[in-house]
Amino acid sequence: MGNERRRQKKLERKRKKRLVAQKRARVSSVEAYDRALVRRAVNYPFGPCFVSAGWDVEDEPELVSLLITRRAPDGAMVAAMALVDRTCLGVKNGYARALDGPRALAEMVEMIGRVHGGIEPCDLLFAQSILFHAIDYAAQFGFAPHRDFPLPLAGVRPAALLDTPWSRVERPFYMDGPDDDVARILARLDAVVGEGNYDFVSESELFDDYEEP
């Protein structure tokens, strides 16, 4: 009984963390997708990259935020943020943002860290590996990266990717989010892998069934 209660509390914390991350990405993606900005920025050299806490959790996959930046000649920066579901949908949300410089980048990194409970610098290849492994996995089921994610800013897919956590998922794991078309996603999984051949956890059911002690 005690173990089940602890498990439910852990799932509830994960649910809240996912909801906050997805709502934050949803608010940010309201910003216009500035295609001219992206076209210019793909010619800039890469700047710092960051990955949110939870990327190395082994018992249940966390949504991960990736931040990949480009340095403009005038000292400004352009950031591409991706909210990544490594076990089903790939890039769930994302956006591009122009930054005045290091201070604006630090503020953005701090904001993402507050949502996820931490964030850390990472190598470009590591960020690209998490991103493209997730995109490749989602593509098997017909899921494309979110339309607001500026994929060109992440660079050309490396020929060899690092073996990152959750890069070799045996069966899809899907937890629904606030903006998901759940019926469409489940229908797609049923059609591609077959009913019963994937794991589905409903956040709404977790919330409804959870009771404080």
C-alpha cells in the first residue's frame, strides 16, 4: 500500500512537471515563426547548447527541453527551443527567439531550468543526438516535428548520433498533454504497431485518481 502511494505521488509530480513544460512551450510558440530570422541564423556559427534535467532518468522518460543557439555577427543570438518526447511524438513543441546577447540567454536558460527542475550545458552533438533520435523514432509512426520548431537551426542531421538515453525504445510510451489530439495519436499507434503494443498513460486519469493522504 505504501509503495503504491509513493508511486502515485511520483506519477503526480511527473504529471505536473509535464504540464508546466508543455504549457510554457505553448505560450512561447504563440510568438510568430520568423522565417526570415531563421533563414539568416542558419548561416551563423553555433553557440552554447543546453539540456533540461530529466534527460538521464531511466525508470520513466521525461519530456526534455533542448536549447540550441546561433551567434550573430553583432553579438546577438538566436535560440531554438524544442520540447522533446523521446518515446512517441518526437518534437512536441518549439520556437525560435532572437536574443540581445548573453544576458538574455541566461534569463531564458533560467526560465527553462525553473520549469524542469534544472538545466545544464551540453555539447552540440549531444543535443542533436537527443533531437534527431526522437525525430527518427516518431517518424516511424507518422509523427512529424511540431510546425513551430525551427528545425534548420539545429543543423544538418549528423551522420553518426550518440547513444543517448531513450534513443533505443523497444515500444512506444505515450502520455497525453493539454494540446494533444489524443484520439488521433492513439489511432495512429493502433494502425502502426497494433493495439496493446504500446504504453499509454492519461495525465487526466492520473489527476482524477490521485488522492492526497
